[in-house]
Amino acid sequence: MILAQPILVTLLAVLVILYFARLRSRASDGALIFLCFGVAALLVLRPTVATRLANFVGIGRGVDLITYLAIPGLALLVLLLFARTRDLNAKLTAIVRENALASAPVNRQPEQSQH
């Protein structure tokens, strides 16, 4: 075992613990986190698995396969975060608008007397 392996696995474990300690999410999100942790830990502890998978799909090195998978994965993550931010922005705008309308002073025009 090389020095980087326990360091990387510890880092992964800390990230998973922080995720569950700080972020509340659906059970399916938690299962996905555990799956990603398991795959990442496997690839850190057994780098030859990545190389064999890469060779199986026609890529020369395992690190190249991981890079090719990581780039679209990160792009998907950015798109999901962008969509979530837009959704939260729309909800916040609606709440602020409702609050402004509810707390606005009512302008009553005085009735004009007919002479």
C-alpha cells in the first residue's frame, strides 16, 4: 500500500461524514453517496481495477477512463446545481413579492363629493 491510498480513503470518508452531518437529503441521495464512496475507495485501493476496466472499453489507462467519466459527471453536477439555484431563485422571488404585496400600505382615494 502506498502512502496516498490511506490518505485518499480517509479524505473520502471525511467527505461522506460531512455530507451526512451537514446536509439533509433523500435516502436515494445517501445511497448514491455510498455507491460513489465505494467505487472511489475501490479505485484508490485497487488501481489495477480502473486499468482493467479501461482496457475492457478500449482506453489505454485507468486514469484516462476516470477522467473521461469525471468530466461529464462534473458537467452534470454543474447543470443540476444551476437548475436548483434557478428554482430557489424563483421561489424566493415569489415569496418576496407576496410579502411586499401583503405589507404594502393601502392607498385609499378619498371619495369625491358631488356638489
